Amino acid sequence: MTGPDKQRLHQARAIILGNRPDTSVSNTLYPVYVAVIAAGSYGIPAAQQLFRSLDGKWLAAHAWTPAGAMVAALVAGLFLAMVRLVGRAHGPVVPPLPYLELVVASPMPRKVTLSRNWRLSLGGSVIGGLLVGLVCGAGLAIAKVTSPDVLLPATLGGSLFGLLVAELWLQGQVHSSPLDLQPGSSPARKRRNALALLDITGLRRQAASNATIGGAVLAGDLRTARLDAARPSNHARHVRLRASGPHAVIARRHLLGLRRAPWSALYGLGFAAAGSAVLMLSLQSPRTPTVAPLASLIVAYLGFGAWCEGLRLHADNSGTSRLLGIPYRDTALAHLIVPVSAWMLTVFVIGSVLSMADLIGPTALVWASGAGALLAGSHLMAS
């Protein structure tokens, strides 16, 4: 950044601030301070207790093996792919609306006006990865699962992973911009001109979404936040809902909603399949860590929730007149027909595959099927 560019940026920020003091440095350092305190006070003790609860023999037989490393690499790859998809909807470089309208929309180079926001996101991602690596390494060392020598590689690995997360996050945002370079362009050129390729229209939309979601969260209006964060549906808009009985038409409406939101349906299917598989496998051995069934239930809960959008919308419109003429409780239960049926079908398919591989028995399949009632009840209460 040249001297004249710095001077013009300083003048623009002074105009935006007016007579108020510049608190940007303190606003930047305060989240880092809170994250460090939380990692030391809560993260390290929680990681220590988690690793102490794990069975050393189980770790030696499963985690510390090439298969365990492959599973960890697969999970990391899926997480990075999800980060890139998130960047297409909401990227790391989203300045506030006043700064966007006064500075970014000016003739000044986009690489100059957006560099500060990118550095903040990059630093936050790297520091977050560093803290996660430090917490995991300290937990392993204090629980005497490994030697204290793991602290340095864990911290460096976490920092590098945070750097990779930030880069892929920015790539996702650039990929969604209409100013993106042609497919034949080199990756180095795309990386060098990433900030210059961000579209002002997309930045305005994301900045307005930030303001809307932030205000909705502060006001406790989660419905507005959820609807604003959701992407508009453009699939199967020509399909119409066919008439049928009150309960059947609700199930048909669920299926039509999932057809119009295929990514949400696939997201729910993937998480439900992974959660049910881990849950059934974790019930087969008494040496399985206690956290494995809990983690599998959390993953299954997220997958099951992707199929419950109709139930949440029904709860959002509670108190209105009954359109179909059936009681409110019966309507809520009818909204669970499709999610419960999809869960049972997923459990049956995954359980059949694992059973043919001689990895589980019939008892695990019964327990996983019964978990569907727990998931349905939890989402009913949450809605």
C-alpha cells in the first residue's frame, strides 16, 4: 500500500468516525483476549477430561493407526469443503455498510480498501486454529496420552489449518463473484487478485445480511435470522402440491420442500447416515469411548434437523387460525412423518450394509431405530 493510499484511507475512516474515538484496535484485540481466556479456563480442562475418559487400548487399536489417520484426513477434507461452500454465501471480507458505500465503492483499488478486513479474518482464523491446536495438545499431554512434545506440532498444525481455512473461505467468496477470473487463469493469479475480484453488489448483500442477522439475534428473533441466512430456492418451482387428506398433504408438502431444497436434503442424509453408522458401531464394544455415542447423536441431530424445516415454520406461525382444520398438536406430529420415515430408512440401509460386513448385530439396529424417537422429540421441543 502506497503513502497516498494510506492517507486517503485514514481520511475516509476519520470521516466515518466523526468525533468518536477510533476503537478499532481494542475491538480487534478484545475477541482474542476472550478466546485466550476461554481456551485456558474451559478448553484445556475439558480436553483433559475428554482424553482421560478415552480407553488407551481403544486408541491404540483404532485412533493411532493408518485407518484412524485416513478418517481424520477425510473429516478435515469435508470440513474444508464445507468452509468453501460457506464462503460462497458469506465470505471473510465483508466490511460494514458505511465503509462499503464511502470507501469500497470509490475509485480506490479494491485490494487497498479491503485489505484491512481480510487481515482481520485471516488473523482470527490463524489464532483460532492455534488455540484449538494448543488446547488439544495440552489436553493430550496433561491426560498423559502422549508426551508434552506434542504441544509444538499441534500448535503449528492448528495454525496452518487455520490459514488453510481462511484461504479456502476467501476462494469461496471470490468464486461466487461475477468478476471471478476465467477457468483458464492460474491459481497464483487468482490468489494475487482475490480482493480485486470481489463484486460490490455481493458485498452490499452480505453486509446487509450481517446487519439483519445481528439485529435479529440481539432481539431474539431467530426466525428472521434463519430466513435471512437461507438461500433462495430455485429448484422445482414448477411442481405443484397435489390435494389429499390433511395429514397426507403435510407429508407431501415436506417432500416438495426437500425437492426444492436438494442441498438441504443431501446435507441431512449425509449427517444422518454418518451419525447412525457411528452410533451403531459404538454400541458394539464396551471399550468405545463415552463421547463416541454422544458425538454421533449430535451429528444425527443436525441431520434430522435438516428435514424438520416444516416443523419449525409451523412453530413460527403458532397462534394463527387452523388452515387444515386439524388440532395444533396433530399438525405438529404430522410434520414429523417425513423426518422419522427418512431416519428409519437411513438406519435400515446403513444397518444392512454394516450387518452384511459383520460389524454390528441386530441389537445395534434396534437401538439406532429407537434413537429416531429421541431425535423427533428433541426437535419437537426445540421448535
